[in-house]
Amino acid sequence: MRSAGPAETEALAADAAAKLTAGDVVLVSGELGAGKTTFVRGAARALGVGEQVVSPTFTVGARYRARGVTVAHLDLYRLASLEDEDPALLVDYLSAETIAFVEWPERADEGALGRVVLRVVLEHLGGDARGVTLDWRLDRERPR
């Protein structure tokens, strides 16, 4: 898919968010400035988060209350590897009651992140345009 700018990226994220349920984990990858946080912001708004969603780069994660679910936004950029961190570092963000979005997921073993249902890859296409790849990873069909 192609996004012409931030509003379209947020709209694609909102469409994806409509298919998520508590316990789901979404991995969001891309270079610096590719629109990872923009994607998470669009999904979080669609899920009912009213607060401003910003990158939690310096705090590892943020939790937001939404309609009937907690939305967690993690940014693993500053971590060399989760293997070097306290195993409990992500416990507050990954649970059966939470929909979690993980930026820079390559810093972690995917198996340690829980039930990954979607991998999102964003890439620069020049200007505000972005390539957006949604790879649903499910053992069950997601409603379209």
C-alpha cells in the first residue's frame, strides 16, 4: 500500500486497529522518521485513546486507556537487546488485557513479545509518501 502523508498513514492504522482484540501485539518497523509513531497514533485514536500519543523512546513504553482495553506503545530503539535487560521490563505492557504496538521489534526475540498478529513495515518513498506493508500473522481469520 502507499500512503501520501500522515493522515493516510493514520487512516490505514485505524482500519487495522478495527481488527485487533485484547492480547494482540503489533510489530511496527521502519527507518527513523518512516512514520512508526504516526501509525501507532492512528491506531490508538481508532481504539479510543484521547490522549496525545508520542514516541516513548526515552521511557521504553507508555500505556493509554481506551474503550474497554489498554493500549500499550513500546519503543525498543534505545535497547541493544532484550537479552541484556531485566526480563520484567515489558510485563506492564504485554498482557491479555492490552493491545500492544512495538516499535523497533528487531531488538527483541519475537517470541518474547506475546501474540504477534500483525507486522507493519513502513518505508520512505520520498516527501511525505510512505510504503506501508501489513502482514497479518494469524492462525485464525481476521474480519475484513
